[in-house]
Amino acid sequence: MFPLFELDIQKITPSTQQQQLPSGRKPPTNAERKNPLLSDAAQSVLAMGYLPRIVKIAVDKVLETKGIHM
């Protein structure tokens, strides 16, 4: 039986793989570092109808206690 494709492990480099934090989440982009309201979590809360200023207060509190993990 022939495989449909072959995966050459040597061709996979860190730049082609999705970088992840130890927690399994993706690291924040530069845009998210500058404006945390662009993060997936903040966008999800905004989609629920919360006002951006309320979400910003909550995001600021989280960043104050946990920081941005790079």
C-alpha cells in the first residue's frame, strides 16, 4: 500500500510550525501586544455585546496580574 504523501521531518523548521506557549496557547502577536482588544478572547467578549471600554478594563486587570506571556 502506497501512502498518499510522504512527510519529510527534516523540512519542517520552527519557522513553519505554529509556535505555542507551554500552556498550549499561541503567543500574542505584535498587534495584540499593542492593543489587547484584538486578542481572540477580547474579540469573543466583544461579540457577546460587551462595551469595548468594559472589556478594556477587564483585559487591563488580567494583564496587570498575569502580564503578557511572550
